[in-house]
Amino acid sequence: MNVETQISRRRLFQGLGLATVAGAPVLLAACGGSDTSTSSSSDEVSDLKIVQSAQAMELAMVAGYTKVAALLDPKSAPLGQEILTQEKAHATGLATVVGDLGGKPAAPKSDAEYEQALGLAGLKNQADALKFADDLENAAIFAYVDAVARLTNGDLRGTFCSLATDEAEHGAVLIGLETGNAPAKQSPAAFVTGTKGAFTL
Amino acid sequence: MIEQEATRREAVRRGLLAGGAIASAAVVPAAFRSSRAFGQADTSTASGDTGIIEGAVGIEQTAVVVYRTIAARGLLGPATPVAELFAKQEQEHADALIAALKGLGGTPPAKPLPTDIPGFTEVQSGPEALAFAVSIENQELAHYIEGVKKLEDPNLIKAVAQIVGNEGQHLVVLRQALSTDPMPVSLPTGEEKT
């Protein structure tokens, strides 16, 4: 986990070599944005706002998967934990990048706030958890795909495509848990768009 | 404030240098580097978006040939429909990219023959076919992750983001069939070995 996190942070940082300024907050429907600071060019500010929002989204994903992982049966739990670890790596990597670029990373909300925003109290069993997690991944994919073309920094676009790929992998794993690994359901379409959901970057 | 800006610029410079290092490292498996299929991407004289999409078409066409051949040879046994499904989806990627390429004034590269794809004729078993497919998927991913950094057209950028998700789904299925970790890294770049 430590190595994975370190690699992720390094790659994120390397991939973000261009952005130089801080940005203002972007409110997320479910997870909140981050703090404000000064800026220079509007393109750079726009990029940083998107990254900050993505970091806040990943914090919400972590909160969601913390609940999900606790509801999975012993056979499925290791994969749930692995996804949770990767979402933490995304959040940590993005927070590091935001900070390195002069912005202020979003702080995690309280458990109660996430529970309220994401409806976590309604999750009672594994089926609920897998459905919720799948929705969460689709919302994240939609957010990354929607945002990527608005990024002015090329390296950031590469990073966001990697993140979208990882969320799509998570989705395929979740569907696999639901279906007993049915490839046609794990890879249902040639273009993965996600579904508009709780997150806006 | 000036000092802070200088620090940021230095961070940018270091980041750019590091990014360059990644670009050179984010390559396809060594066995494929000199392949004709990859050569289609590497030897393109087109530049900018056209060159990137031309390369992507070549790689997608290679993936189609690989999956179709795996299916036709029955290398995956009862899982042959998986290869057929992935061939169909790779073809959809290729078709969309060919349309985009023509719109840009480019010319699609020729489809490779199975024998043009180095190492592919040596694939004789199901596990070898799955491993080869993983390599192809990672090659596609690497091309897209690097290419999207340079693409300018917003629609092409979005299309790439949607395609890489599908390649990620393919990788999960392939890795599960190989009984390996279906999602080995948190930030896939195509550099992964399996």
C-alpha cells in the first residue's frame, strides 16, 4: 500500500508539471470543494479548480467505500479493501498535487456529513453496497470524462484518463462480484461514459 | 510573493523534466517495439492530432486482429465469446477513430496481418493468448495516456477518455482469467507488466 501510494503520488506529481497557481473552490453536490487562494492565468486557475474538485470527490469515494467494504462478505471483502486503498491513493495524490501547486486541498468532511450527503445509512447489505459502489464509480467516471477536455494542461489530461481508467476497472470488478465475473456485463460497451451523478468537477 | 512564484516555476520545470522521463518510459512491451503494427504509429509523418489518431487506429486495428485470431483459433475454449466481444469493441474504437482521422484529412494505416505482429504467431495456448492480450491492452493504454496530453480537439480528448475506460474493463476480465490481481495499480498508464 505504501509503495502503491508513493508511486501514485509520484506519477500524479510528474503528470502535473505545468500547473502553477492556486484556485478558487468548486462546490460539489456531495462532497464539497476546497479553499480559495490567489491566482494568475484563468486557464491555470480553471485547471486547479478541477483538480481540487476531483480531490474532494475522491475523499467522498473513500467515505463511501469505507462503508461498502464493511458490508461485503469475506470472499468479496479483499477486493473492496483494494478498491478503498486505491481511492485513498487517488485522494492523497491529488491532495499532494493541489498543495504542491499552491492550492489548498479539501479537508475530509465528517462521517456524519458524508453519511448524509451520500445516503450511506440506507446501505444494509452486500447487494446494497455493490449497487451503491457501482453508481459511485459511474458518477466518478462521468465526472472525469466530462472534465478532461476542459483541462488546459496536457499532463493533467493524462492523469485524469488514468483515473477514469482505474474507476472503470473498479466498476468491472464490482460487476464481476455481482455477476460471478460475466465479461459481457463487465465490459458492456466500447465507450465508457459513466453516468451523471453526485459529482461535478 | 516573487519567491513563491520562483518556487512554483522551479516545480514546473522539475515536473516537465520528470514528465519527459515518463513519456520515454511509457512504452509498449519490448517484444513489440519494432513491430509493423507499432511502426504504424511510430513512423507516421502526420503531426498533431492527426498523427496521434493515426497511431491509435493502427493500435486498435492490431487489437482487432489479435482478438479475432484468438477467437478463430479457439485458444480460449469456452471463453471464445470474450475474444469475440473484445474484437467487436476494439473495432468500434477503430471505426470511430478512422472517421475522426478522415475528418482531419488523414489516411488510415493498413490493417496488419497476424504474422505482422511480432510474437503473436508464437502464441499457442489460452494463458499465452490472455497474456498477449494484456500486453496489447497495455500498449493501447500507454498510447492513449501519452497521446491525450498532446491532443487539442476536445471531442477527441473526450473520446480517448471513454475508450481507455473500456480498455481498463478488458484488462480486468483478462487478468481475472489469468487469476492475477484485476486492478494492480491505482493509476493505470499502460506501463504495468500484467
